Amino acid sequence: MGGENTEYGADQIQILEGLEAVRKRPGMYIGSTSGRGLHHLVYEIVDNSVDEALAGFCTEIQVTINPDNSITVVDNGRGIPVGINHKAGIPAVEVVFTVLHAGGKFGGGGYKVSGGLHGVGASVVNALSEWLEVTICHEGKMYKQRYERGHTMYPLKIIGDCASEMTGTRVDFLPDKEIFEETVFDYDILKQRLREMAFLTKGLKIILTDAREDPHKEKSFHYEGGIREFVTYLNKSKEPLYPDVIYCEGEKDGVFVEVAMQHNDSYTENTYGFVNNINTPEGGTHIMGFRNALTKTFNDYARKNKLLKDSEPNLSGDDIREGLTAIISVKIEEPQFEGQTKQKLGNSEARGAVDSVVSRQLEIFLEQNPAVAKATVEKSVLAQRAREAARKARDLTRRKSALDGMSLPGKLADCSDKDPKNCEIYIVEGDSAGGSAKTARNRVTQAILPLRGKILNVEKARLDKIYGNKEIKAMITAFGTGIHEDFDISKLRYHKIIIMTDADVDGAHIATLLLTFLYRFMPELIKQGYVYLAQPPLYKIEKNKKVWYAYNDAELNRILEEIGRDNNNKIQRYKGLGEMDSDQLWETTMDPEKRVLLRVTMDESATSEIDLTFTTLMGDKVEPRREFIEENARFVENLDI
């Protein structure tokens, strides 16, 4: 194995002292060194200020992205303690910023509950920053200390006075370029997370400023209604089924529970769970408790008030949750997280606490609001019938496929290789483009599925309609995974699902319809990175029998600069895929050596914003859609409007 001189003894084992461990393996502490980890640094510092707000001592947090991409976070909490920590022999603030697993979150002393999971927040941010400065106002004095890459530069010192009633902490830091692949903060990513934090901590005001732009961009979040307002915000593109948001709060077994919910006229359920303000995309015991209470309470009410006949079966949880938007927020002293990514709550007491609080308060609410109860039960009964029709349609397809050996859709031109890792499927709009793609493809690894016209908008359809739609059925059968509870990723027949549409408004709309379907019914395909958007060129440039392709206006200008702008240039603007012959389509859009593919990804920590985006774009309400397009117009290129 190794050379004879290789020693492996006690002296070769490295002991990573303090923060050196963090710099050596940053991913262990912040998840990754990509943009996601970079933004995580801001949340860690803001979490400390939010903890002060949860404890009742802080009402305002200001977050600023400075022109040099450093960050400033200022709060009006009590200020991190400046007295000497006797165990460490240095001021408490220095312990917080230089010792791992330190802070008021352990041993139940400082905070009852806190957002930071492992108490690693401040010290990890310090370790991964070129420099960090902390300034504290405490009892009329202003204290300051500076660190560079985790090392203390000077003892904590008094740098001046502040008004005696003024307290608070200011942290400035610059992420380390040696650690992070990217060090430019995204205003919109911070905006989404800070908005969420403000919703979850009612009464707290959070102000985000981007000082890199002139004039500065600024957004203020302040919600006296807390998670009630969160539900209203998420439902803004939909029509609520009843005017008021149902709200329950209470405490049991040391778990503080807050739940807000409201049904709307859509067919999808959007339930989000939070534990100490941390999103739990994989759910957990708090969500189980909520669902149990909801199903039991609605069925009991419906039976007691004769809204369900004796001969009719109970409503299922899925039926009752159709079109429901709900936020379940629990605060718990010792959260235990499970799952690969620690995004699922495991505490058993949370289940009982949520179940008990919601059952009791929802029962009272339904008794006092019979019209709301009736509207919800009626919608659930319709959902039950649609689900039954969908089940019959699904069983029929299953039986058929068992008999005829899983027949694939007739219009699918499949590939001959049977190893999914090598195979890709192009979803192509229209028969003419489908024809060119079938001729152009590599028959061994590339399958083509042409779709006729626009597919069904799943945001506006119930399950039975979806199962009855020819184009959607063709996709489900071709992919092989099934959908919803039947979904099984191991049966996926292609490891690249490539959406190929025209580069115009209609093409963008069809791509969005397809993505909406995949996100709602097969989200794992997107999460695991199997979904792509093809990028057909916008222009073909010919000069002296030589050909170039440009994928956007900037590229066109670059090519024209290179070859010279003169009358010999023939520029063709492609209106659609159908305008290319099969050779051109292969060369520009399908040849793995030359093509440009965009992988569709999703950030699981922002699921509420992703849901909102789809309902805004695909829902019935025009006003929110117009606002969204105006806000995001700068991200959109090449639309022929």
C-alpha cells in the first residue's frame, strides 16, 4: 500500500484546534461552499437577533449588503454580554465568536428556544470570514472587537459612549474568498428568507438594504399578524373559500404551537412546517399531529351535523386538505432532527401537542362558523369523488399495462439503449418539430415525445381531469415512474428529461405548464436534477459559406464584431424549432458535444416561494401575475412581446 517510510502514529493524527476544523471542512457546518452556504452565514447572524426577539428583547433588525459584498446586521436586543466568562477567562462575546458550540442555547440558561440548531452560528461565520467586527452597546458604553479568519486581533475594548437606554449588537463580516466558490450575495434570496423570518416572529421588523445599487434598494418586513399574514400572502393569487384565516395557538408538554390555515379554490395543498423558525421541508411529527387533528375534527363535525350521510365513507386527509394553505410553527427546547439532511422533526411530544391544540380550537371554530365548515366539507366531498374517479382511471391503466406488457405511447420514438443512465427523452411541442427531432436524434440514447398543443394547466384541474388528459398520460407512461403515491424514482427510464420548446412567448408558456406538472406531481425528478431545458439558438449567421449560431442578442453582437458587420452577413431569426432542418436541430440543440442545456433546480428551503411563483403564473388572478412579471422582467430575455 504505502512506502516503507510511512509512519502512522499518535503524532500523525491531526487535532484540529477550534475554528481550524471549520475552515478545513466548511461543508460540515454550513452545508456547502456554494451560494447556498454563503447566504447561510447571514441567516446564522440574523438567527441570533431573532432569538433576542423570541425572548422579548428585540423589535428591529437591519441587514445591509455593503458595496464590497460585506454584510452588516444590527439589532436593538440586549447586546451580547461583555463581562468575563469565568470558565474561559475571556469576555463572553469573544467566547461566542471564537469557540465552537458556545452561546446561550445550551443548558437551557440563556434562551428557552432558539433558531440556531447547533449553537455553531456566530463562531462558524467568524471562521469563514476574511474579517468580522462586532460592536455592542451596553450600559452606556460601546465595545468593539475584530477577528480575521477566526483569530482575535485585539482584546475587547471600549471605543466610546452610547445613550444609556440604548442596547444592541452590530456584526459586520466579509465572507472569505478562499472558502467560498462565489462571494456575491443575491438580494432576492435574502429577501425571501428574511420575509419568512418576519412572518414567523410576529411584531418583529426586519429591514433589508442593498447598498450596492444606486439608489439603494430597501424592503421592510413587519407583520403584526405573524403567520396569519403569511397564509394571506401565500393565498394572494387564489380565491379564499372563506374570508378569515383560521388560527390556533397553545402550549402542551413544553411545546409552543402556532397554526394558521385557510382553504382556497385551487386543488393543491401547501402545508409548511417550521421548528424554532427553521423550515422542515421533509415534515415530521408536528405535521403528522396537524394532519391527524384536521382529519379527525372535520369528519367528527361532518357526521354530527349530517353533512355526510351514514352510507358515505369518511373523508380522507387528502380530501380535506385539497386547496389548503397552512403554516405549522412550533417552538421546542430540544429539537431532534432526522433524515439525511436533518430537515425532518423527530420529537414525539410535538405530535401530541399540535394534535391537541388544533383539535380543541378547530372544533370550537367550526361550531361557531357553520358556513365555513359547510363550504369546506362540500369541497372535500367533491375532492373525494374526483379522487375515486382518478383511482378507477389509474387502476384501468395499471390493469391494461399488466396485460399488454406496459405499452408505451404510440407517438413516442424510443431509444434502443435500455440503461436509464445513458438515455434522455426530449419533450417537444408540435408534430413538425417532433418530426425533425426524430430524424436528427441519436436513436441509441435519445427518445422523442412530441406533444400536440398546450398541455393541461394542472393548477386549475382535479386529479380525475389530469389522469384523463392524453398528453399527460403519454408523459407518465413514457417516464415509467408513476405519479403521486405511486411515484417510484427507481423506475425512471431516462436520466435526462429535456423540455424543448420554441424560444418565444408560447414556447415559454408550454415550458412553464410542463414544469408546473412535474413540480406538482413528480417533484423528485426536479430535486434529483433529472429535468433540463433545451436552449435552441435564436439566430443563424451565415457569411462566405460559414455558419454561426447565437443563443441570445449579446452573443449575436459578439459574433458580428468578430466577423465584421457588412452586407455579406445573412442573419436568420428563428421563430421556432420547426424552421430548422434536422441537421441544424442536431447541431445546435441536440448534439451532446455542442448543445446548451439548463438544469432545473429547486432550493428546498424556499418551497413556499416556489409554490407561490407557480400559483401566481398559472392561477386565475391577473393582478398578482402582472406584478410578478413586472418585478422579474429583468430576468427575462428573448421573449417576443
